[in-house]
Amino acid sequence: MTSWMNRLFGAKPGSEPLRAAERKSAAPMLAFHHPGRGFFGEVSGLGLVRAGYHRNPVVHRCVRLIAEAGASVPLTLTLDGAEVKSHPVEKLLERPNPRESGMEMLDQVYMHLLLFGNAYLNAVSDGESVRELYALRPDRVSVIAGPDGWPVAYDYSAGVRTSRVSIEGEGIAPILHLKLADPMEDHRGFAPLSAALVPLEMHEAASRWNKALLDNSARPSGALVYASPENLTDAQFDRLKVELESAFSGQGNAGRPLLLEGGLDWKPLALSPKDMDFQEARNSAAREIALAFGVPPLLLGLPGDNTYSNYAEANRAFWRQAIVPMVRRVSTAMAQWLQPGFQGRISIQPDLDQIEALGEDRAALWKRVGEASFLSDDEKRQALGYGTAAEATAGKRSTSQ
């Protein structure tokens, strides 16, 4: 007799048909499992931002750590390799517009990159030079591509009004688009928050489980067993259900005695250790969220992470791997964006000497360079990120003039 595997998949030519060990009366069946949709329903956009940044403490803390640290990094402006002071670009970065400081604007830029993968800066010009800079909300900006696929304009929507800003022409473009690269997208970036979608849903589910358990007196539920051979009527069942929900559920009714009658017996249902392991799943999801943002879990106080031996080491890794690369990305893009409006080669770089967390690394570098007897003084200055003595003198003269 041909088995159901032979009928379904077919037997090999020349092979003996497989025979079932016993005859089954039920028809053959294949079962398919379709996973349910997540809590948030989208991989980017305002819904994910509300679920992550507004409701999840791990996401909120990661974003605030990176944005505040990045905005606090002092920026150094050099002109043709020499550090300058009181330059129009420096004044623009210190006070980009009448409503906010440079730190506040950069805080928004870093936050937009982390949550949306995109950040937009708008330059307001008086026809001769840039006067103000503004950070635009990424969810309100749309990229308009030209026939060749490159962006030619941006639409900014606020309420029912939409304004189109063209970026074609000479001089400084009115819009600077910063993005975290996405290999599958030409005009939009990919946010770390989107990469943390699955652990974010796991953390949300574990939190809801914990909340529901607390609402139910922080103990597993039980079952009412009706010992009588006759079933409860619909009216009796509905009345019993209402009494249980109103008088014995919730934190306010914790420990309240249950009065049973008519053959009813209460059987508590205990949870297995596997079912009670939601806390470890929640901690694991929190560590994965921190991993997506590049924040060492030790800085967030998450249990179960022993990657770094101490807090200071984790903090240095956080600055080296998360803060400094992002600040350099943004500052370099801003210098290239503003370059057409000024004479000389402009460079904007983070001043690492003023970052306290990197003090030990900087001291070690200074010691190695200082002990290198085969280097000249100018070569040592350049190795430490400074221009030559002649360039520094020329920069001071241009500033005084």
C-alpha cells in the first residue's frame, strides 16, 4: 500500500513504495503556521518613533545619550589648515538662528538620524551669505528626484501647506540632506531604530506580560471546577464571570477570599519556570536595542553584560565607536555644504582634546608622539591634528585682520 508520503511527494523511480506502520482513518494533512503582525505595523516613520522613543525607556535613553553627547562636542574650524576664530561659519554654528543655540540644533540633527535615518538642515540666505540654519523634521520632507535619479528639490509639508525648495544652481544649496546609508534605498537613510524593530517588539511584549501579571495580583490565574454532572446555565455562567471580574480581579482585590457554592472548586494554575522566564527575554531584548544604537549595555545598567571590565572602559568605547564617528560625519558634511559661500578651504572637526572621556587615549598619543625623536616639531603638530607653526601664525594674522 502506498503511503501518504509517496502520494504527496512521489516515490523515486524503481524504489519500493513506503508502507505505513499502521492504517490511519484520518486524511493526510499539512499544517502551516503564519506569524502574527507586530505591535507597530511599520518599520519606520512616526508610528515606530512613538512606540520606541516615546514609550520605550531603553530607546529613549540610547537616543538621549548619543544626541546630548554629540551636541556637546566642541567643533574646531580651520581655514586652509590653520585654526581660526571669529569666522562667520563659527558664529553660524554657535547661534544658527534666533530661536536656538548650536547645541540645540545639533541635538535635533543627531536625534533625527537615530530615529529616522535622515536629517535635514535648511540654510536661509540674504542673497550674499547664509544667515540662519534650521533643522527640519524628516517626516515632513519628501525628496524630488530628477530624470537622472539625483535629487533636484525637496518638498516640506506643514499642515495643509507644502513648499518646494530647489537645490539646483550655484552657491550653497538651501537643503543639506544627512542620512545613514541604506543599500536598498537611493534617497532615504536607514535608522538604528528600524534595525531594532524585532527586539523592540519583544521588549514591548515582555513589558505587557509583566504589567498584566501585576494587574492580576502578581500571581497566575486559576480555574473554577464545577463538580456537578449538570452544566451551568448561560445565566449562571455570565453571572459568575461578572462577579469574578468585578470583585476578584486587579490589584485592589489582591488576597480577597473567594466564596464558592454549588459544587464549585478553585484550582490554581501554576506557571512553569519556562513561562516565568519573560524577564530574561526582556533583558535580552534591551541589550539588542542598545546594540543597534551602539551604546554599551553597561552604560544603561542592563544586567547580564560583561563585555567591558569597568564603566570607564565602556564609556571610552561608547565615545570612540558611536559619538566621534557620527560627529565627524555631520561636521564634515556641513563643511562641504557651506564651502561654496566662503573663500579658502573650510574644515570643521571635533576637538577631541576637550572630551574628558578620551583623556587617557589622548595623553597616550601625546606621549608617543613626543618621544618620537625622528619627527620634527611641525610633523609632531600635524600628527596631533594641528597645523604647522607657520599655518598657525597665518591663521592668527587673518583673524586679527
